[in-house]
Amino acid sequence: MSLNITFLGAADTVTGSKYRVQSGAQNLLVDCGLFQGYKTLRLRNWAPLPVAPDAIGAVLLTHAHLDHSGYLPLLVREGFKGRVHATPGTRDLCNILLPDSGHLQEEDANFANRHGLSKHAPALPLYTQQDALQCADLFQVEHWGHTFAPLPGWKATFSQAGHILGASSLLLEVDGRRILFSGDLGRPHDAMMNPPDAPPAADTVVIESTYGDRQHPPSDIEKELAPLLSKLAARGGVAVMPVFAVGRAQAVLHAIAQLKASGAIRHALPIFLDSPMAVHTTALYCQHMDEHRLSPQEVKAMDHVATLVETTEASKALMARHGPMVILSASGMATGGRVLHHLANYAGDHRNMIILTGFQSPGTRGASLVSGKKSLRIHGQEVTVRAEVVQLQSASAHADGNELIAWLGQMPSPPSQVYVVHGEREASDMLRQRIEHELHGRAITPEHGATWPG
């Protein structure tokens, strides 16, 4: 019986992770993510999948970030009725992220309709908050190291991938073959998260390559942030920090808490966390103490270092304040959410800073800022950028090229095939070359929609 993998996302791009694994008449999806970035990518979210949702037997999520889970509400609305297998942390985070994603899409559609910003009449959300809530009953929790059967005759096992709470690598066993999906791999010496587990033996590996063409600097986030925040406070500016509500927000909060406790930040510098999703996510670190390195005291400090902003009214009131202060707000690539209002409000003042905290996908406002553009289009208006723009180099929760090669090198025996995914073309191709030259493996960077043997 033939076993095939179809790459329905995260091929030649870092978003939209979706891998259809097919054996005979059986289908399952590994990850179910949204496309982000360029409009041509985002339009893929509206296109029907090449397989009917009711023909998919199960979905297995490696983690909860929206580029891996955010298409799930649409899949369910269109007819998927199987189980969604995930670790406890991933289930808990999806219960926060997916309804929030639906709510934000409804808000964006309503805003576009009120202000005539859409070519469609009316503008519609991709899915609603209610659509997302329908997903909750389909989740089935699976624990690390426990082998389960997502479909008859199939075996699956999650192992820790670091990265964020609940993040996993996934081993699938079917038709006598073993396919290992790396998921998004964390760093072995991350300040917060546990290191990834060593990979098990597998015939085929599907590996991410977000930072496959580079190495992270030896510095850490505290050393990078300390001089920036001291300079900001001294000139009375406001720092707007677009952060991913899951993982990156907590890493920045932890770093700021450590800096304040050590006296490295001497000025009075109020911190605000303006993201209900990030507020709720931070609380989960108390419930998953075995997944990260923080002590209970450090979790408490992280939770209390910022003033939590939950309501829309409080967010609007925050924009009337003057510096010095730091505002952390989602989304991490400035693609939507409350951070857009803060950027529009503060980007025009040279005393202020925009501090980017992670990878910025091409086509996003974050990528435009990194490239030095002096204006951003926000809510139909051009916003001049005079604020100082800084991109942190040490805040990544992704393994770099050397760490990805080291992870693969721990396999008990070399796989017969490696598929390099979840990276821009240069990053994926660089990792492909390193796998071939350094590990003497057979590696391919699949194209979007391509089907290859498993």
C-alpha cells in the first residue's frame, strides 16, 4: 500500500503548516495552520483543500501557534468530524488562541465594513469566534511518550520539542514506515523552555527550517534589552513591542522581570501587557511547570512585572498615556490586533521605539519595519515611522541551523529521506545542503501542493 505526504502548507514559506498523510483510503492531517504574510499566501486560507474535510480521519497538532492550528475552525465548519490529537499544553493554548483568532477576524471585518476599507461588500471573517468554540469538543489529549492510534492500524507518539508550552515532535508509524515530524523545535539552552527530546529512529523526517540559514548570536535577551530600555526611559519614550501572545510575550516579560530584579533597569519604567490572549497564556505556566525551567517564584515575577490590559476601553486609555513606558501587544509580526493601534499612535515620534522580538515573515508589517521602510499602511492610512526600530537577535524560540543539524545528528540511524519545510526558500535550501553535505542524507525542499512518498 502506498504511503504519501502532501505538503499543503509551510513549503517555501514559514506559515500554513499542513501535511496530509495518506495510506490507501485513510487520510490524516499533521498540523492545520493559517497562512500569514503576503496576500497571495493569505488568499490560500480561502481556497478549498484538495481533500474534503469529512474525508480526513484525524488531525494531529504539533503545537498551538496559529500557523500550525489556526485553520482548524474552518476545517470543522466545513465538515471535519474526527478527533484532534494534541498534548495538554497544546489543547489548553488552543482553547485560548482559536476563539481569540475568530474574534479578531470578526473585529477586522467589522472595522473594514464601518470604514469602507474592503473591496468586498460586506467583508467577512474567515471564521468566527463561535466557529472556533466548536473545535473544543473534538480535542483528545495525548501525553508525551504515550503511543496512541489516531486511525485504525496507525500509531503516533508525541515527544517534547521545546519552543512553547505543549510543543511536540510527532512520530507516525503506518504501513511499516516511521515518519518523524519535527514540529517547531526549540533551543537546547533556551532561558525558559525545556530542550527538545532527542529524535527517535525514523525512515522519513519532515523538519522545520525557520532559521536554517543562520546561527543565533551568543548574547541573551536580557543583555540586548537592558541598554535599549535604559535609553528609552532616559529620553521619556514609549516602546511598542509586537509580541506573539504565546511564548514570546512570556519570554520578554521574564527577561524584564529579571532586569528589574537585578537593578539593570534603574529608571521607573511601567510595563503594560495589552493582549488578553497573552494574559491568559501567562497564567498557564503555573499549570505546566514540568515543561519549562522557571521556578514558581520566577513564574510569579513574570506574571506581576506588567500591568495587564484586558478590555478594549483600557487599551484605548493606554494610548492617551505618555512615556516612558513599554507596551507589549499582539500580534508578533504586526499583522493585526491591538498592536496596530499602538503603532499608529506612537510610530511617528522619534523618542519612541518599535522593538521586534522574533522572525518577521515576508509581506508582514514587521518585515517592512525590519527592511527600513518609513511608513506603514494601517487601517487604510499611511503611518509615518520616525520611531527607532530595533529587531532583537536573541529572542528566538526556534532552533538555528547548527541546532537543527545537531538534533538530526542525534538520530539512532540516518533517515532515508528528509523533507525540509517551514522556512523561506533560502533558509530551507541552506539546511537542505547542510543535511546532504554534513550528515550525508537525502534531502528535498518540497513545493506547495507536492506529493512525495512517506
